[in-house]
Amino acid sequence: MVLAADSMSLETRHLGFTISPHEECGVEEAVRLIEANGGESVVLTLGPPEAAEQLRDAMALGIDRAIHLQTDGAEWDGEATAAAIVEAVRADEAASGPFDLVFFGNESADSGGFQVGLRVAHALRRPCVTGLKGVTVDGGSVRCEQDADGGRDVYVVPMPAALTVKEGLNLPRYPSVPGRMRASRKSVAASTPARPPARLELVRLVVPPGQGRRAEVLGSGPSAAPAVVEMMRKIGVV
Amino acid sequence: MAPVLVLMDQSKASMETLTLARRFGGSVHSVRMDAIQPFAPDAVAAILALAANDLNASAVFAPGTDRGNDVMARLAARTGLPLAANCVDVAPGTPVSVSRQRWGGSLLESALLHSPRPLITVAPNSVPVEAEPAPIDVDVKLLLTQIEEGDFAVCVNDHMAAAGGKVSLAEAKVVVSGGRGVGSKEGFAIIEELAGLLGGAVGCSRVVTSAGWRPHSDQVGQTGTKIAPDLYIACGISGATQHMAGCKGAKRILAINADAEAPIMQNADYAVIGDLKEIVPAISAEIRKIK
């Protein structure tokens, strides 16, 4: 990972952007639920203008329309992000009716705040279950499976509810060419929320120590096997 | 010095959490994750909020486990306070300085937490544990009577036990993982054989899961399982950031790879260069000789 000159962000000139793995599974789950039960699905992101590409990607998978809370690329902490989403969800529900389910990734791949979904759920007064690997809608309630010691814990909560999901919930589909063409005609509602001051304020990013060490080469090909087993013996695993 | 409140569970991460919490200097008080049975995360958050008020706690800490982060985010939401998740270091003050994990720990963030009561979770496997006296248990019986019924609406209703017999990936002493270089679903037979001989677990990289060669439960990485074995053997794995975030808790890493310049070589302790399809069976044969 390469930091930008001011150490406040990653150098992204040579990087591509994509939907994070947890969120990708959230999108897939929403598309599957609508395919099975009917209804409408909406995808929402808070991010710079370039994030519109990920909204198109989600619509190419089958999401019906998108909401883009546009930023200037500056850092938003978890509290501020959640507040902007709450406002957007309330406005959309006032215009188009309530959502039965709101999906979130369990934590964002980049900032890893572990809180946006729960904060939104609390503000909207909806039950929230996190880290889900299984979601089954049954009438007016939803059965949620969460990895736990020695198996899975099951929660059943009434809808409307907010759920945070993890990769492994499903295997997301690839977008089809017709899907991409349909996506280009779907609607993206953009707005520009104001960013409140961060109470978790980024000072700088640091590459942790311990990276960039050099492996001790024990050998090449199968003839290295005795040296490998000798190493295993030394560290006590055989 | 004002007291500090800590949410504790059975994990080693709880001991790491205590180590950082003691930096705040006051007496350390604890609420147990299993204070409410069956587990009801909103009710545990409510207990923490009540206990923090009763103690006038200077900060609330929890381990950065699934449940720890979940309960602390609920506490943050209900108290309207900011939360710093997965910290590896803290320095008390106004504001509190924290160092916290981003990108699953591939990067650290130095941040200032502006809060009258800092809420902090501690990243597992990130802090050297200092042995110190046990914390003081908070008596939750009185607090329980003050919790609203709605806080029990989300609770564990059932538990599905995993199929037995397999060594758990998260707890295995040795993990043998395969990546793209394994080539196919069937190619994992030699990985399974070596893991079996070492009493370890089989893992894989994200590309393997996406290809459908192994279930997601075998995936080691930022969005899979985070492991902390004594030895991690990465076979045919290039070492993408997403993967390394899952295995950096390993005490030692052995990379078996055809490419001596693969990124994983920068993060491994030992390497064997060559075709894993020849090397892995040769290691298994060598282990059989001494068993």
C-alpha cells in the first residue's frame, strides 16, 4: 500500500475501485429477495462523484435505482456517514414508502468503523442484527444467521429491520451485458450533504511495522522438504 | 482518577483490552458479555450505558471481536458518542489519541477521539498482554431491572452447531492454505493431506472461494477468517493485501510459491520456491518418516 504525500489517504492513481466484498453480498441479497418476492430495491452510497460507477455496477446486477450522497472526497467518520444516510432514507421513505429491509456491509473495507449500520438502525428505531451469513424472509419477519463459536447463532426479528452482512452470505453474480445496458438507463438521485466536523478525526495514516521483511529461503523444489520439516520441528509443530 | 469500564468475554482479546484500558489509570470495572442469557446485544449495551453512568467512567472499552464491536456500536448509537473501533494503542488526554486498524490492519490510522467518554474497541492479536490484577465485576442485577423491554427484542433465538470433527480455522495451531496456484478443487487433496498430518486446518484465498473450489468458511483474509496459528503455510498464494490482513496474526509464515518475487515473500518468514504440486507431497512424505 502506498500513501499519498500528506499521509491522509492512499495513493489511488494506479488503483481501480470496486464495491467492497461485504457490501457486494448485501447488493446480491437484495436483488435475490426482490426476484423472489417482488418489490423494488435501491442502492445508496456516500462518496465522491467517481462512486457513481459502483452504483451503476449494483444496478447492472439488478438493483432498480440509486441514491448518491456526493462528497468532495474528504474523510467522513462513522457518525457523520450514518447521519447522512438516516436523512436520505427518511426522505426516500417519505416519497416512496418504507423499506422492509436495509442492508449494510458489516464494516467498510477501508476505514473499518464497525458502526454505520447500527447507528442508522438506532436512529430509524429498527432492530438490527450484524455480521450475517444467512438471511431468510418469512412473512413479516426475517431469520438471521450469524457465525458464532462452534456454529451459528440464529436471530428472528420483525420487519422493518436493518441487517449488516458479511462476505459468504451468498456468491454474488457477475453483471451481464444486458444488465449493464439496463443500468445505464436507471435513475441516480444525487445530493450533496454537508459534512459535520469529525469527532473521530484522522490525523495521518501509517504503514505498520513488520512489513517488508525478507523470507529465509529453505530451498527449491521437493528437495527442500527435509529443511521444512526441520524448521517445523524447531518451532514445535511436528 | 475516574474508573474505566471494560466489556469482557472469554477471548484473549479481552486481556489485550484490559492492558490498554489500564492506561487510563483509574480502577478497572468489568461487565461480562454473557451477563444476559440468551445474548441480547441491545440489552448488554444498555447495561454498559447504565454502569458507565453509575461509575462516571472516563472511558468504555471492549475487545474488537464480532460481539465486542457490535455491542459498542449500539452503545455509541444510544449515547450519541463517537466510537474508535479496533485500536492497537491509546493515549489518554483531551482529546484521546488512538492508533487504529484500517484495511483489516494493513494500515494504521492515527486519530483524535473528541468525546466526553471515549468508546474504544481493541483489535485482537495487536497488544502485548500485561499481567495485572483482575478487574472489579460490576453487579448487573440492579441494572437489569432498569433495562427497557425493547432492548431484548434482538436476542439469540437458536443455535445451529457446526458439523463436528474439523479443526477450527480460527483456533488451529497450523493452517495450510491454497491459492490460485493450487489450480482446481481437486488440487486441494495434497493441501488437506498436509493439514491432516500436522493436525491443522485447511484455508484458502479469496480467489479460490470466488471460483467455488472451497467454501467461504475456509477463506483466510480481511473478509474471511482471521487466523493466529503458530505456523501458516501459504501454498500458491501471491499475498494480496486482503489475504495478508487475515494471516498477519500467524507467528510464522512459510510461503510455497513458484514466483520468488511474489508479494507474500515480503511478509513470510520462510520460503520454498517451486511447484507446490511437488513440494507439498514431499513435505507430507518427510513428516510421515518421523511419525
